[in-house]
Amino acid sequence: MTDDKQLWTLPEELLLLRDTVRDFMDREVIPAESDAEPDAFELPPDVLGPLQAKARQAGLWCIGSPEEYGGTGMSLLEQCVVAEEAARCRMGLETPAAGAFGNDPPSVVFGGTEDQIRRFALPTIERGEKTFVALTEPSGGADPARSIRTTAVRDGDDWVLNGSKMWISGADTARWGIVFARTDPSRGRDGISCFLVDPSQPGFEATTIPVIRSWAPCELTFTDHRVPARNLLGEEGKGFTLAQRWLGHGRVRYAAVVLGVAREAIALAARYALQREAFGGPLADKQAVQWPLADSEIELRAARLLVYQAAAMGDRGEEFTVDASIAKVYATEAAGRIVDRCIQIFGGMGVAQEMPLERWYRELRVKRIGEGPSEVHRMLVARHLLRNAKAGRT
């Protein structure tokens, strides 16, 4: 027998963190965003600056970066709690909290030398600078071990990069980035290395690729782009290992972001259904409206628990690749269905730019592809199941 108390909830400190971020979004970010264009993905400097100063004071600056380097040093689960709340604004899917919480450098940089951290990570954290990670190529992104064709050849004290990358977010405005390139063509995934790259140096070109959202990714071209040998991140040939760690955590955070938009869409639709009169009464009285709302809430709660589970496993140091894939697929696809239902409840207003739903609808379509398309993650989950079956494990 059980009483009527909740059987499971977040620890008290995470509930406090959630409420702190929620309050910051409601008091600071959403009002600051209200004057922006419907498809804006950043705030003007004179608006963003004061907002970031308040976030620093609130202890919400660069939440994924270690404390000793100026970040907040949150666990993956804590980052997911923040990510859900930070997405609750119009530009939240692409620019969480409208940029108020700064820009964490890619976590793989903290596996580098102290010199690399000092030269690259510290200025990023201190000044809120943007960075990029370049893994995907025109030949494919879902199978980087085989698709990477960008080469890096040692030449004296430099590595010389040649090749191209696709769908790289933020590379047109970033101060530096991380690039994965093949240093040994004969060794498959063991022939991939990781480099810290300065876009201001010759031989680097970033060209934006217009897509269905306002924030356009880039195509990068490297033409005899020289990278100092001291900018090799980690060991030569171990870049794919670094990529795997970064991708696993990134997929879980990616899934957490869509939860905030899905939750906000449900809230908007529920309020509208209570106010809108049709056929002699409020929409909220109609079963055709009640059921989509109920289905949406069910899917949202299921997605949240999958994200929390994957994050907790990552924090404990457990193997969580499959769990991250499950969370990423289910959360991004569920969020797409939720926003679609909420648009239907709004009718014509659902696709008007006055509401954020049409923007979220477009951007959520991207989320089913970014961080690995759903089909690749399903393949990974299926392989895991079949390996277990073959070994007699359940």
C-alpha cells in the first residue's frame, strides 16, 4: 500500500535550483525578450549585458564549466534541470535564456593542458565568447569514424588542415573552435585527432547555410590552414574518444532543452482553451481538446524521466550511450508532437508570428536531425538489444 505522496521527485537542492531559474526566466529573461523580433536569436548588447551581469550574480554563469575556471560546475542532471527552464522563451530552443547564462566552451577542452585551458577556455568563460565544434562533414555526420575526410598533416611545428565541415553552428562569430580531422588515413577511428582552431588565421572560411530557422549553421572550408602543434587537444589519434564523451553529454542536454518548450506550449494551449469560446462554451469543455492536452502532458512527463535517468547515469560514470540515445529520440519527437497539437488547439493563431508556436514548430523539426538523426539512434538501441539477446542477457 502507498499513501498519496509522490513516490519520486528531484532532490530538494535541485528543486530549489529549478525554482531559481524559473523565477529568473519570468522576472528577467522573458520581459527582456519581449521587444525582440519574432525570429530573433540574440538580444542587443545593451540588453544582454545587464542580463548576463544578473545571471553571474545569481550563480547561473557557464553552468557546465568547472568552478576553478570561473563556471558554476553543475552536474549533468543539474544542467538538464536548468536547460528545461532556460528554454521557456521564444528563442529558447536556439539560445537558452536568450544568452543570459553565457556560453560554455566545449567540455572536451577541459581535458587539455593547463596552457590550452588558459588560452582558450578562460577568456570564453570570462567574456562570454562563442565557440564551435566541427565534426560533421559533407560526406556525413552520423558516422564520424568513417565520414571524416578533413586531413591534418604535420609540418614542422604546425599541423596543416585541408577539407570541409557542414552544419556547424556559431562558426561565423566564434573566437575559436574545436575541429576533428584525420591524421592517419589507415587507422579508422584511431586515426582521428582533435585541434583547437583560430578562425582568424589564413585558410579558414565560414559560409552560412540558410535553413528553416533564423540561426543559420555554417559550412567550413580549410585550405592549408595551419594550427600550432601545441593546439593538438589530447593525444594524436584519440580525437574520436574525446568526441564520444562530448556527444553523450550533449545529446542529453539537447533533449532537456526541448522539454521546456514543450511544457510552455502545453501551458499556452491550456490557458487558451479556457478562454476561447466555441459552440456554446469554452474549448476546454471539448473532449477533442482535452485529449490532445492529456496526451501531451503524458509524453512530456515520460520524456523528462528519460532525460533525468540518462543524466543521472552520466553523473555516476556509468555507460549511458543507449540511454542518451533513447532520451534524445523520445524527447525531440515527443516535443514535436506536443507543439503540433498545441498549434491545432489555437487554430489560425497557432501559426501566427504573434505566438511562438510556429517558430518552435520549425525549430523542433531541426532537433530530430541535430545531435544525430532519430534513425541512427534507433539503430544504436536495436544493436544494443540484439547484442544482449545474442549473449543471453535480458
